[in-house]
Amino acid sequence: MIRVKVEIFGTLRDKLGWREKVLELPLDNATLADVLNALPDLKQYVVRDGDIAEGFLVFINGIHAQFRGKLKARVRDGDEVAVFPPGAGG
């Protein structure tokens, strides 16, 4: 079991009505895709055609998911995922 904190920014907060969530995933080898699958309300905006939707910035512990394998990026216990929609501020 791992715990992952997910924080969202900008217009996503208004659309989804939450700012951060802590997930408990029953997987030792979880991926970013697993995190988003556990949050279908967020996934509907962030994933398009099996990839991170254009314009969205997703970071795992401050490192852009693009450089960690995109949706296949591994997440570990205690990791933090931050999601910024296109043109978002903090």
C-alpha cells in the first residue's frame, strides 16, 4: 500500500471542487496512470488518447512527468503529484 498526495491548481479547483487529496493505492509498483484512474473526475480532463492532454503540466515531486515516462511514470509511497491545467496559475 502506498500513499500519494495529489494537488490541483487553477481552473481545475473550480471544476472539481477540491484542492488536494491523499490517495492510498494497494499497489507497490503504481504509475501515474494508476493515480489518475483512482481519480476519474480529474482523469477526464488530464488524459486524452492514452496520454497527458495537451497543455496540462503534471509533476511528480517537482519533476515533469514527461521526463519520467508520462502516464507510465512510477509513483512511490510519499510522492506528490501536482497538476496544472493550460494557462493555470497558483
